[in-house]
Amino acid sequence: MSQHEVVAVRRNAEGSIVEFKLSSGEVVDYIRAQEMVSNGEIKHLQLFKGRDHEQHIRSVPDGIEENNLDQLPTF
């Protein structure tokens, strides 16, 4: 199974990420991205439980700023 990488993100008016553009060119919504992260299909991302007790996506803390979600371009 090959892993995708996130190359860009789309944010809503509040600044929250709502879609991810993958290295394959595919665009997935947040729910699909959560499933893909859970299945190990996207590199450099992990799930965590937020204060709201919901699952959220974040970058793996690997010390590489370029692959952090906040550093990626928008589309």
C-alpha cells in the first residue's frame, strides 16, 4: 500500500482545515482524511482526541516544519 502526502489544505472562514489535497491530486474532505490517517494511508499525520472529545488530525511532531499542516499552501 502506498502512502499519500498532503500537499495543500483548504480552510473554512474560521480557519479550520476542511479539505486536504493529496500528492496524487485527489482532494478529500476531513472525514475521509481521518479514515485514511487511521488506515495508515497518509504520511506525516496522526489522529488525536481533542478537548471536545472528538478525533482530530495533526502533523506528526517530527521536527520538520515543511510538512506541518500550518505550513502547507492553501488551494
